[in-house]
Amino acid sequence: MTREQVHDEKLAVQKALLHFEGIHGRPSTKSEKEMMRPLYDRYRSIKRSLSKPLSPKDKTELQAVPEDGPIEFSPTSAERNDEFMVTKCNITSFDLSKILEENSENIDDKPWNLHELTVPQLINEQQQTRIQKKNLRKILRDFEEQFLQQTGRRVLKEERMPMESEYLEYKQVKAKLKLLDALLSKHDASIP
């Protein structure tokens, strides 16, 4: 792969990660982290390879990276230290759209393109989202208080599994509310 192709791959992986994080936030549970680890590892290795300076006389033809299995690179006599090299990299068949579909069950059926809503629609959406956040927070507080009474200690992240979908939904509702607040303040600032 040429340096330009590596740069294009970096941008594609970066866009996919940002899109995923925009919808679901950063991976927080151990299973989410394990699921996303190959993509984050690939992104870091690409960034490292691009940060190395190249001498002008070098041509950077890099080996293609198969996406469906493990790969191993062994240095040849023609390779130099400043070329893209990965000693060992396991890349499994990774389909981000599949993960997004699996995790999108908790997302509202309403369109998330809030930028297109009018100010009254934004205010209405903000009120509904606040009510939704309040209801979810009450459910989560009840769970946490019940857990505290039963065990005598607070809930750890690993012990939230029975309420994982509610925690995820609460996190998404908070992000949506933050976006709505920002959009409304932007509209307020644009009014003279």
C-alpha cells in the first residue's frame, strides 16, 4: 500500500469510529471494548505508521492487508525501518454496520437529524427527552437503592448487567439532550 492509501484507510477507520462513538458513545463495558479492540488497534497502528518520517528517495509500496484473517509481516531485504511494518496483527472479519444494527434497538424511532427541526419542534423534543431522562433516572436510582439495601454497597459497573439496556438508553438520552440544548442555544444566539 502506498502512503496515500494508508492515509485513506486511516480516514475511513477514523470516520467509522467517530460515527460509532457518536451513536453509542465510547465502549464502556468489557464486552464492548473487546468487540471494538481490533478496530482501535488497527487505527493506532495506521497512525503510528503515518507519523514516521520518510526520506524523499524512498518509495512506500506497502503490502495489502486482508480483512478476513490473521496476517504476519516478515521483513525482507528491501524493506527499511521507515516503511509501514506490522509484526503481527489479527484482523477478524469486522463489519461495523452489523454492530450498529445490533445496538440500534435502543435508539428512538424518531429521526436523529435534529439539525433540521424548527425551534418549536426542538423545544418539544427537548421537553420529551427531559421527561424520558427523568423516568430512566428514577428506574436506575430504584435499582441502585435496592442493590444497596441488599448488598450494603454501591453497584459496580460489572454488576449493572440486569439494567444494561436502561443504562445505555440513559446515556443516549443524555447525549441527545445535550445536543438539543446546544442547538437551541445556537438558535438563541442567532436571534438579534
